[in-house]
Amino acid sequence: MKTILTLFIVLILFSSCRKYLDVIPDDVATLESAFANANETQAYLFGCYATLQNLADVRRNPGFTTSGEVIFPYPLQDQTTLGGAGGDAGFSIIRGLQNSANPLLNYWDGYNMGLNMWQAIRKCNIFLENVHIPPDLPDYQRKRWTAEAKFLKAYFHYWLIRMYGPIPIVDVNLPVNASIDEVRIKQQPLDSCFNYVVRLLDEAIPDLPPVIQNLAAEQGRISATIALAVKAEVLVTQASPLFNGNPDYSGMKNHDGVLLFPATYDESKWQRALQACKEALDNVGSAALYQLRLSGGIVHMSDTTRRLLTIQGAFVDSWNAEQIWTLNPQFGWQYMASPRVTTDAASNVFAVYSNFSVPIAESEIFYSNHGVPINEDRTFDYNNRYKLQAGDDAHAYYIKKGYTSAKGNFNREPRYYADVAFDGSVWFGSGNLDDNNPNYINAVNGPAAPPDQLRYNATGYWAKKLVPYQTTFGQSSIQQGYSWPFIQLTGLWLLYAECLNEVNGPGAEVYAWIDKVRAKAGLDGVVASWSQYSINPNKYSSKDGLRDIIHQERRIETAFEGQAGWDLRRWKELQHVLSTPVQGWNVFNRTTDGYYQLKLVQQTSFSIRNYLYPIQDYDLLTNPNLVQTLYW
């Protein structure tokens, strides 16, 4: 190819990235040199991976920042603490700051913590157009690399579809001498967009390795197992209410009058998604659940603590059997998710910021110890959940004995204590590995109390799930790094259960898949738990009731993993979640009675138009064939 192309391929990755992702092509090269041999071609492929790896940064993930699971305090004394100016862009969306003039999390143009997905797709297309060139590239390798590039192109299109709905499809790059009319591409109907993604995945899967064998050299690369799981997620998304006959977008057309959203609900889409989930699970086979891997120095660990660490470890112990797809970059915000547990941590005010604040409403989605919602459990004192109670023997491994905490923190399921921390809760780790004499959180007048208007948790609840027990903050902080999982086995089980219910309704098979997740969490099955403890004992026997159960189960199981924001959007439930202002405790009060007063922490703003993102106004001027997302 004679066209000269300047390549600026910069892989900005975290320290955990494997060597294969550290290969950086020459800053300036022609296409001929970029594909002159197998080594240069592989380097270009890894440049195509760069955008994917950057998606591991939770600040960039709408599934994390706009989920309502975690908020970022506003105003802070310094609002740039989350990685500089604009670092909190995603969190700002739920405060009503999204706009079409300069959109937040702009993945169309690559602004405001968004990445330019069209550039990423263009790289993939360049690779696919030129991978035939290197003479020393074996055919089996060429097939695999082609399949990887097709997967990446499919995933980048899928990311855009989830955000914007109907998008242009860029299957091939336009020539440099393309006319103005050719450059002004149009959005395609939504189902055509989804079908294009699935077609690319189907083309890629046969030539991808079933699993990654050489972990030291290739960890983080795409396998057929990953691609099948992504295909299942894509088809479940297409079948979901936001995209399947959604009346809110029924009037959205392109300038030719072509409807961009399907006009009617299509039940067969759930059947297609069900088949894809089954294929993905069949491919995973008998994948083992996570088994706790402990470091040295354990003084005492009860079975209760072991269960909590096992629940948490499935997420923070990287590359274990439960993680179907994990990206290489490590989670870099443990100091935002952690409380100050010790006086040593409190003495170094720059060690812990604690700003990732979990709303009280999010803490209340977790079940009671009977495995049903706390507002349904006939034995749970729901109306008095904000009253105070002292820690007792029955909760000694969850709540510091004798310490006063909110009554709603008692009699909860294991995932609550594994995932969420609160005033009075036990914190195994951070230098103390004895759960008979554990660290605990004193947020009233102890180390976890806010030292100023900058380094504080706004609600009094922390996303404990995101901080491994080995991490210690203090004068000398040691963080246990971990890579960020995108798809986990239990999440795939629940996708399958969701499809089964939508296609066949309640029954033994769908209960069995939900119960596999619940058993891992130490809970009885759906039928037993609701029959015995719920004020709505037959809820599981109707499709609508079981749908609610599955949705809540998935929100609990994937809490703080960057999934809930996507799920709540496709279910059209995010508006309901964000309709109530964020509440927390009165965290700056230094008395117990004063601390435990409910306080409005943040006003949220989310309407129908926020389900999909706006295209920047300037893009509509430069390409008049585009139509703005409805309601913007």
C-alpha cells in the first residue's frame, strides 16, 4: 500500500500489564513498515488492544460511575482529586450535568474521560486490511490475530451501541480521497447494529484459542470463551427493554425517514439470547468456583471470615477460575474505596481519601440473613433499621462487639459484610490478621472520621469489596494490586437465568441457576427462602416476580463491579434508582447520636433522555446526516 500513514500508538497501561502489551511500535512509520514482518504486525495488533485495556479504568465506565452504587462527593475542597480535572466526569452525570454541547464520557469524540471509539475501530480496520502482508506470518497465527481484531472491532461497536443506541457501522475504512457525501455516514437501525456485532463475533470465535494457555506471555488476550460470553451479553442487551420495542424511542428516525429503533417488542430476541448464554456456559463447562488463596501471617480466621474473603476474593484475586474475562490494568483507586482503619492510616492524611461513597439505598439492596429483601423479610425490623444497637456475640465477626451501629447492619447476608463497610464493621486485614481481635471502623470519633472537607466518605458506607485484605494504608502503604474483571461466572449464570425466565417463565431450571449463585453466598434457594420468610411468599412463581428477584440478585452479586449501571439501563430501571436523592449519615458529627442522623448527601437528576448519551452538537454540524439522540 502506497498511502503513508502516521501512527501514534500509545499504550497507556497500568503496571500489571503483561509484556505482550508493553510492545510499542515506532512512533512514526509507514503502513509498509508497520506490517513488514510478524513482529511489527503483532505490535500493531497490541495497539488495537490499547483502547480495550483503558476501559478497565472505572472512571471511564458508565456501568460504575452512573450506577448509583457509588457517588463522588460534591463539592470537595479540591474536586480534581480523582485523577485531575474531569476525573469525576462520569459521577457528574447523575448530578444532572450531562449536555450535548460538551458531553461527559464522550466516547464519540474521546473527551471528558471518554475514549474515541471511532479511532479504535479505524485501527482495527487498518489491521484487518493489512494483516495479509507480512511474509513471515504463519497462517494459523494470521487467523488468530484476525479473529482478535474482529472481536475488538465488534466490542468497540457494542460499547457505542450501549451508550448511543443506533450508530453508524464502520466495517471498512473510507479511502483518503472519499467524497464529502461518503464521509458523512448515517446511523443504522438498532437491530442492524446489534446483528453486525454478533456477526463479527461469530466470525472471530472459530479462530480464537479456547483458552489462553501461555498465561505469562498472553494473559489478557481474547479467547473463544471470552467471545462467547460477550456474545451472550450482547444478545441479552438487545433483548432487554431499553432496546426491544421501547416506546420512548419509537419515533427516532434518520433523515431518510427510516426508523432507528424497533417499533415492537420481539420475544424471539430472548430466545436467541438464551441460546447464546447456553453456548457460553457449555463452553465454560465445569469451571470451578473460586477457592480462597491466603497469604501468610494469619493469626486466626473463623469460618465466617473465610466465607467473606472467599466472596470478595472471587473479584480481587486476579485470574482465578471464576473470572471469565479480566483486563490487565490494575484497579488504581483502593485509597478512594477504603476507610482509615488504623491510627497509622489516620496520621497520614494523604494515604486514604475514602471518597467513593456508597448510598444508604445501595446498602439496602443486599438481603437479610434469610436471603430475601430486607423490606420483605417478615422477621427483619425494617421500620427501625435506622435505630441503634450494640454489637453482640452473634455478629462478632461482622460488627465490633459492644460498638454501637445502625440496627440495619445486623442480620444481613454474607455478601453484605463482604462487600460493604460501615461504622462499627469489622475490617479483617490492613495489617491485622486476627479476627478474634480485629480492626474495625470508627467513623464517629476514630480514625475513619473525616479529617477535613476533602478526604471523607460522604455517606458513611464504603465499597469494601474493592479493597483486598492484604492492602495496608499508613505511613508506609502496601496495596495488593488486582486486575479488573469484566465478566464473571456467576454473572453469566444469572444472565442465563434471566433469559430462561423471559422465555419459559418460572420453573425448576431457572431456580437452579439462581440457587447456584445463592449457595456460593451461603444462602438457601429462592423457593425455600421466599416461602418461609417473605411477606410475598409466592413472588417467585410469576414471571414478573421472578424477574424482580433475578434483577436484585444480579445487582447484589455484581455490586461495585461496573455492571449495575449497564444492567439498570437495559432494564429501564435506572431512572427509578436515581429518583430518590442520595442519603447518608451525618458524617461530620462527632457524637454517636449526631452521626446517626439521616442527611441529604447529593441530589440526583436522571430522566428518560439520560438512558442514552447525546452526540456532541459540533458533530451534527460537521455531519448533517447524523440525527441527535432523542430528547437531546
